[in-house]
Amino acid sequence: MPATAELERMLRGASLRVTRPRVAVLSAVHDHPHADTNAITASVRAGLGEVSQQAVYDVLGALTAAGLVRRIYPPGSVARYEARVGDNHHHLVCRSCGAIADVDCAVGSAPCLAADDHHGYTVDEAEVVFWGLCPACSTTTRST
């Protein structure tokens, strides 16, 4: 996980003012990949004390717009946030517990997949969600 100085450098590099909430939220996203807003808020509050949920939403919006974090929407789930940006990776989602894991691009360079009919769009990203059971849930399912 990046040190505070590195997080501050990332914020400045994205032309964002360095504030304690921004550093704390960016740190929480790095420390807890695929976390939802409630988990990120709890992590930030553990480090800073009282911070409003709205402040965390605002910081996540700014970090997402600046390209420092990525917002993903696994079907059937609330928005999740991750610090892995700049590539076109995909996700594995456990049908049982909801755990999420990164999967590198299936083949080739971004967008990794080519639409058979792009309808005139300029495609720059493709998102694939692989569904199944994580190792822990697979073991539990087999043993019950």
C-alpha cells in the first residue's frame, strides 16, 4: 500500500488539493480493493475520527473523475471502488459471498474484446464479469 507521501504525490499529480479526507479515502481504497462506500467510510473514520458519509462520497467522486480510483458496478451490488486503474481488467464475483477478485485482460490490449457490431461507437473499454464460487464458498458448498 502506498505511503502517505506517495498518496499526496498522486493527488497533486491529478491536480487535486491534498486534504486529510482525500488522503484517507485514497488510502482506504488502496487498502481495501473492491470496498463499498460504507466500508471506505468506516476505514476513514477509524483513522480520522468523524467524517460525514457525504464527504466520503464527494472525495470518491473527485478521485474517480481524476482517474485515481475506478468505480465498478457488479450486477446486484452497490458501487465498489478500486485503486487499480489504467488497464482494462475484469472481475470474478462469488455468487455466494460476493467476494470480488481482479482478472487480467482476457486476450490482447484494451479493450480486450471486440464487439461484432460497434454501431459507430468508438469503443475504448470492455467490462466482463465472471460469476462463480470463490474457493472458500466452493469448499463450504462441497462439505455441506
